[in-house]
Amino acid sequence: QVQLVESGGGLVQAGGSLRLSCAASGRTFSNYAMAWFRQAPGKEREFVAAITWRSLNTDYADSVKGRFTISRDDAKNTVSLQMNSLKPEDTAVYCCAARRTFAIATMKSWEDYDYWGQGTQVTVSS
């Protein structure tokens, strides 16, 4: 089992940047695929970015491609989301998710993941 804790959210002006981090407990973090999802008020949870074990592959939602970068540091048991050129429509609660798998394909559905953090609020003002 793994526990996930997000940090790094906050209030930023449009065009600004934020870096989210997700710290995971457990000794086998490197065996987990990780992802970020977000949910805005009144909207469904949506996929943002995913990374496989050993960073074999990454994937992004079209809406964030070219602006966001997902990465992982297995030595520190963390996965990060660097968010640049933020837009007001990026405002949401961002959650990280994990699943123990050696799959080389990324997973974009929230149903594919077994563990979730509590989330961190990102607010982008116009």
C-alpha cells in the first residue's frame, strides 16, 4: 500500500508557473505508475499527465501539452508536475494517483489507479 501527499498548490496569475509535488510512502515507489488528475468545481475529474515506472513513457492531456511536464524521482519517492503558462481554466484541485504496475503504456483513466492523494488547490487568476 502507498500513501500519497500533494503539495505546491496556490494562487498564481495567468501566465505564471507552479510546481506540484506528490510524496509517496513505501519502499517500492519505483514499481508504480503515477499520474495527475484535476477536478474543477462542477466538472468531472479529468486526466492531466501520466508517467510509467522508470519513466519509460509520459503522456499529457491535449489541454496541457507543451505547458506541463511530469517527472519522477524514485530516490526521493516523489512525482512532480511543472506547470507553466498557466491559464484560468487550469484552476482545479490537483490529485496524484498511483498503481503498482510494470506496464510500459501510460494510463489515462482514473479507474486505472488504486491510490490517491487528498489533492492540492491550484487557482489561476486572470
